[in-house]
Amino acid sequence: MNVRLYIWQRATAALMAPLVLGHIVLIFYATRQGLTAADILSRTRGSIVWAAYYGLFVAAVSIHAGIGVRNILVEWSPLTDRRAGQLAVAFGIVLAALGLRAVAAAVLS
């Protein structure tokens, strides 16, 4: 792995750590309060803060996972570095699209 990808993967990991912790805290809070999906969606609807929080989360995960998939493909498959990179970028784009669709559904619904 080159240095640039190494730094990007470590930076996204550092960014994801507090986001994951916040997400888990929110899950515990929602389950303890007995909130339904409708209750949660009514609280997130129209919120720029939630859109930014989960949008940042999706971006970090997509980049981090794409780099990880690239590394696995380079080390474990007969693919060239270039082809592995192309597939990893495609994977990251799919993750980002699915994640941003979920964010939009939670905030814009």
C-alpha cells in the first residue's frame, strides 16, 4: 500500500471511531427509551445536523472500506494494482450511494 492510501485509511479510521461510538450511544438511548422507527424518523426529519453527522460517517466508511478492499484484492487475488484500484473505487462509490440514500431517507422523509 502506498503512503497516501495508508494515511487516508488511518485518517478515516480516526474519524470513524467517535462517530461509531456516538452511533452506538444513540442506539442504546433509542432502545432504552422504547422509541419506534417512526419516533426516530420524526426526530431526524429535516435535521441538517443529523444529515451532516451521518453524511460524514458514510463518506468516511466508503473511503476506508474502499481502501481496505483494494488492499485485500492486491494481496489475495491475481488482479493488477490498477484493476484492484478500479474495483475498490467502484465498491466505495456503491457504498457511498447506498449510505447517502439511507441518510436522505432518514432526514428527508
